[in-house]
Amino acid sequence: MTAVAIVTLPEFNEIDSFVALHMLNRAEGVTAYLAGPDPEVVSMNGVVTGVSATLVDAAGADAVIVGSGRLTRQFAEDTAFLDDLRLDPFRQLVASQCSGALILARKGLLDGLPICTDNKTRRWIEDLGLTVTGASLSVSGNIATAGGCLSAQYLATWLLLRLAGDAETRRALAYVAPVGAGEAYIEELVGVARGADPTFHEDPNVALSAQA
């Protein structure tokens, strides 16, 4: 079973964590779970949820998404937290959603890469001397960044393609596609995810693990 940890911190953005969580768990052979420093966390809108895995568990996952929230900037300045969050893009797929890019940047994972993030976080990323693109999803090797809450669907689709392959991704997306939108919606998600990842340009049929 392929594991995806979604790092979910206090005052997290519900869309970032829950959309990816649901979409990823629709695929056979993929299990996604919330991970964080606390066993329970409250979202930016007061939703209380359990967190089923620790940061240690996230370090052992095949893929990790670092979500965003109102306190992400504070966590990005917390050296103890950064030390506890062990990410390895040589072994894992590593991704960020919106302000989650601040955490990847502080860990030195985004140096020299084009970065996607939300409009509010953009200036903080640029203050670090990094480059923010105007796209919703950017992929460089095993590292992906997404900008804008609803880009969570593109990020989840990219992870599904890399971890489960095209056929299983499409089967999983069929469960969440809006009624009446069906194939067109799936084609859009797959098109954005494939278009952002140069790996698929080399071999459009490949399903890749995190192994580079």
C-alpha cells in the first residue's frame, strides 16, 4: 500500500487537507492520512478533527503534502518543528499547498525552483529570494507546489498519476467528478497535472514512484 501523509497544522485550511485526503483515498493501493504534531487539530473555520499520524510517520510515507493555514508562517520559523519534519525528495514525492511552500522553502527544498503559492504568501516567498510563477501547479522532479485552495484537486491528481498510474487515476477521479461534467472534468485535471510535470512529456504512459 502506498502511503501519503498530509501535514495538517493548527488553523489549517480545510480544502487543502480534506480535498486531497478524499481524492487520494479513492484510488486502489493508495492510502492518505492526516499527519501532524498533535493528535487533534482545529481548522481556520473551527472544524475539529483527529490527526491519525505523527511527523515521524510522515517521514516514512511515500509522499507528503504540506498543507497551509493561518499559522503556517509561524511554523515555517519554528526550527524545532522544521527539524521534526523530515522530508526526502530523493525517496519521497514532496508537495506543498499554498503557504505550505514556506515550510518547504525554509527547509531548503525549493532553491532554484519555480514555485506556486497563494497570492498572500507570494511576497513572503519572494522575500526569500525565490521565484513564484503564475501557474496553479509546478513540478520539478519529485517536488511539487500548488497555489490557490482549489488547486488541491490538481495536486491530488498529480500524486495519483505518479503513484497509481493513468488508468487508476481516472477511475478514482470518476468518483469525485461533478455529475454532468464527467470526462471533461477528468481530462482537465489530468491535463493540468501532466502539463506541469516534465516527466510525463518524456513518457506519457509511465506511472512513477518517488524513486528518482
